[in-house]
Amino acid sequence: MKSSRTMATINAGSMADIAFLLLLFFLVSTTISQEKGIVRKLPERCLTDDCTAHVAERNILRITLNEEGTLMVQNEILPISQLKNVVQLFIDNNGSNSCLYCTGAKDVASSDHPSKAVISISTHRLAPYKSYIAIQDELTLAYKELRTRYAETTFNKAITTLTTLEEKETQKAYPFTVSEITLKK
């Protein structure tokens, strides 16, 4: 004897609607965070055969970060917390006595002018990322403070209230010139 049982079926049409509504709900309710990076201006493209810059040794502040995260500035171990002050003293030195707005020590062994000062960062490829970011933060803070002081003394304004032209002049007075290399050893 054959049984006349019918198979129970589920209406799949409404399941697709529910799945679509769930997908739409999660797309609308989820926020996608945008990660912020380190803002740096890349060098302009070199159009000649010789793309090297000749910089006097006294105008280069050498910063080295080893694989353990130890910071060395000009071959001397330095805590990261002191880097900002060392960078400011180096950039604002006015060794050639040609900078009218600089307040540095005028040390002839240090940088001539803020426009000639170069920060050279050498990082070991196994260096802790946290230390690298801390160095970048200190450099940014050093330049920000120098530019803020320049804006206040030159324009009698806070740096946040500068016009576009004044902001460009402030950046030109203290250009952020950094050279970075990665050490493979």
C-alpha cells in the first residue's frame, strides 16, 4: 500500500525578503571606521638624471631607530620624550645668522637656516612600529610649535586663524624636510 502523504514545503519567497532586510539593516547600522594615517607630502618627481640633493653635513640631523626601539640622535642615545626639543634647537639654530625670525643658539656646528635643515630618519626594518610613530609624532609636534611661534610673532595671530597665504608663508619659513630610509640589517 502506498501512502498518500504529501511533503511539507516551506515558502522560500518570504525568506529571501527577510534575508534582504537583514542585510540592509546591517549595512545601514554598521559604521565603517576610516583609518587615519601619517600625513606627509611626498617629494616631487625628479625630471633629471641626477636626483640627489647635496646638503652640508651640519644641516642634517640624523635620527636612528634600531630593532629594539632605541632612539639615537647624532649617534647618541636619547629618550623619545626629548626628541622634540632637540629637533627644535636644530631647526631654529640660525648657524649662518641669516634667519631674521630664528631664536636659536647660532651654533656653527648645527643647521644654518630652517630652510636648509634636513631630518634624516634611519629605521631598522624590525623596529617597533610604536616607536616609529612616536618619533613621527615628536617631529610633527616640534614643527607645529615652531610654526605656531612664527605665526604669533609675525602675524600676531593664532595658527588656526591664518589665511591661506599666511599659512603657506609659515610653512615656507619652517619647511618639513624629512629623509627616511629603512635599514635591512
